[in-house]
Amino acid sequence: ALLLGLKADTCSNITATIAGVETEKCQVQVYNVYTINKDHVTLKADEAIPVNDRSQGLCFMINDKCQEENVTWKSNNETIIKFDGDKLIPCDIGSTTVSASYDGKSATCSVKVLPPFTLNKYATTILLGGTDTLQAIKNLNNSKTSLAIKWDNSNTTSVTLPNSGDDSITITGSAKGSAVITATCTIGTITYYESCNV
């Protein structure tokens, strides 16, 4: 037989009978299931998602129904992710968890914030007078957002590079030696950098 729970936090006894004679008894308890509609979320550095919104973001679920009001949302690490009104906002690169609670019940969801860019290479060798290209590969929700990369050079004697905010630069080997070229950008409150050994 298929049983359907009609009311949460209740207990019922089910009795099986054959020819009017009780043969077996079973106690059945009915519970609500409290979850967040997603087990984990991955956000880009410029991406914010709504809460209490099942279709577009996160929602506290009671069984299969989204509870849209009177839900308390909290971040386990507000240096990585925080709540601003009804939105989940990235603050730094990394992973943490968020929780939602309603009427004494709670559920959690893991959240990861991705870097705004990666470099096309993290180590390179160039000949004296030779060149190579370093490129910051964008990883943002809005493709029109500029990274405005700032490039820094630890050894301007050995390696020269243009002074620009472009996502891609050409470096030149000007003398024997090594250098660390660092690309830095700021997206909202997130300042992120990657380095290449030359």
C-alpha cells in the first residue's frame, strides 16, 4: 500500500487485517523536509543572486514549497560572501556556507566564489631581445566589465613591459635574469592577482 502523509509532526498507527483479524501493526510518523533549493552555488566575482526566489536564486524549501517570507539568511564567512538585503553578494575569492532558518528549522548551502581572471601562463622563458605575450583571461558574469589589469614587474632590468591597463601585454627580455610579472584587478570589493615567473 502507498501511504500519503497529510500533516507534519504527527504519528499514526496502521493496522493490517485479514478476514477481520488484526495481523500486523505499524507506527507511521510524518515529518516536513527542510532544505535549500540548491546544495551548492558557484558565483563569479561580479555576480549576485537573489534569495527567497526559487527560479533565480536561493530559497528555503519546506517539502517542495518555497518559503518566501520571514526567512533569516546568514553567511558563515562574510569576508567571502554576505547578504545585502535580498541578495547574496561576493566579497572575496573562496568557499564558505550560508544558512537559512525559519520557524526554528534551518538548512545550509555551500557557496564558492571564482577568481575574476586566470593567466594564459604562469611561467615562461624568453631569449634576450625576445618577446612573449601574457594575457588575463576574463571570468566574469558580465562580459562587458573591464578587468582594468594593472601589471607589475619585479625586475625592470631583465624584463620590460608596456605600462597599460590592457588585459594582454607583450613582455621583452632586455637582460639576463628573472622577474615576476603580477597582474592585479579590482572587481567591487574583490582585489585579485596572479603572477607569472619569467
